[in-house]
Amino acid sequence: MRKYLCILIAALGMCSCAKDTLYVQLPGTVWEILVENTTTWLCFHDETTASILQYSSARNLSQTAHGTYTADGHSVVINAGGSEYKVVRTYSNLKHSSTHHNFTKLSPQSYQSLTGSIWAVTENNNLRIGYFYADGKCANITCSNISEKEGDPKQVWSANALTCTQAGHFLDIADNTAILYKQLLTIGSYAALLNCSPLEEEGTSDLKGSVWYFKEAGEIPYVIIFNGKDSFTRISGAWTGNISTVKINQYVFGAQYGSYSLADGALKMTLDGEEEKSCSLAGSSLTFNDKTYTKLDY
């Protein structure tokens, strides 16, 4: 009897560890759910760190946050951006805690080339952008102190060039390894959203590959990236609050797309199908829609 009692006590002592194996395992996984017009991604980087990313197709805005998570039986709680995000874990899936819609587990995505693609993420008070301007090269662009409110440090734009090596869905960026998915990538304890898909094109222009930023105290920061021979992407960062019922981050960012032509020094640009406008271009200064941008060297 004593032998069986010892076995029972030992088994009960192991329950807290064993019960976790009954549920879907989270480390190294990425999950997606679409509720109304908002897509949410949950990235579980390892046993303790996680990222939440959201995109609103109705508002064309994104928000991201990074933090930690705990998993105890059915309950999974992510602490990121100063708030909690709760999901329900089953034996094979994740469910939204309030709508009970199922998340879909994503598989890594291979890209033939990343050239022309743009990825963005907010991290604390910074907007970070990755722009793959040529095979094997990436511009690491950062707008520090995007809020630039009274008492904050001044907003600073900076960039440097990094060497990249891609092998299927794995991407080595400098000394870090990222994993590519259809609309995001994970790297370390962070994740970034795809803001412009890779461009498969031939040809170039005098502006292709250049990056220009707008900085004015108290105003929304902008960056224009001429990522195509006749196309550009404009990324804007703001501190306008959340984009869904769950506040993930106080900062949001969005992407707009346009076309341009440059002939005999005359630059014309069109954003999101609006009326074509003549722009002023001189040295490292570009004026578009009454905003003057400065060329960012990298």
C-alpha cells in the first residue's frame, strides 16, 4: 500500500508539468486571425517572449508590441504594450478569448527575392523600417523618438546598410537570423510587418533605392522610399492610439503607395491615385505635398 501511495504522490507532483504537454505547444509558432477588418498575429518566439501585430484594412494602419507571455492550461496571457491580450489554448488550436474564433497556425514562407520589399515595426518610442534595396543588401532605417512631445528627446532619423543572406524562409541579417512568413518576419524576440511586397522588375532610375524623411516638431514623421524604377512607398508613423478594441501600442503606422517619373531633372509624383504633382528636387532636398524631405544616407 505504501508503495502505491508513493507512486500516486509522485504522479500528482508531476501533473503541473505534464498538463502543459496536453495542449498545443507555442514556442516558435505564429498564429493569425481575422475579425471584421482587423488581422491579428501572435508570435511566440520562445518559452517566454511574444509579439502581437495588428493590421486594419479599413484604416490601412498597423500597430505592434513585444513582451512576454505565460501559458497555464487553457489560459494564455500575453503582456505587451502595457496591456494584456488573452487567448484560449486547446489541444490543437488557439481561440480568441471573447469571439471564440479560431486562430490559424502559419507556416514559414519562402520568397524568390526580397528586393523592393519594406517591413516596419514600432518598438518603444521608435519606428523601425527594413528596406531590401538589392539582392543581399538591406537598409536598416530608424526613426527614434517618434512622438517628439514636449519634454521628449528630439526625433532622429538614421540608417545603415546591412548584408543579408536568404535560404528559403530563413534570412540572415548581419548577425541575426529571421524567419519569413507571408506577411511578417520574426527575428529574435521581435516581429515586423510586410508593408510593401517584393518587386520583380528590371530597370532603374536615378531615384531608385533612395530614402527621404520628413521631420517637423510635433508633426507625424514620414519617410519616402523609392523602391521601384517608377514606384515609391510612403511610411507614416503617428501616436493616434489603437486600431482595434485591444490597445496594443500607443503608436500606429501606415503605408501608402505611389508612382513617379523623373526626366530632365523634372520630378512628378502621384500618391494613391491622386492627381499628379510636380515636385521640387535639388541635391538632398525633395518637396512633395508641401512637405520638404531630406535624403537619408546609408
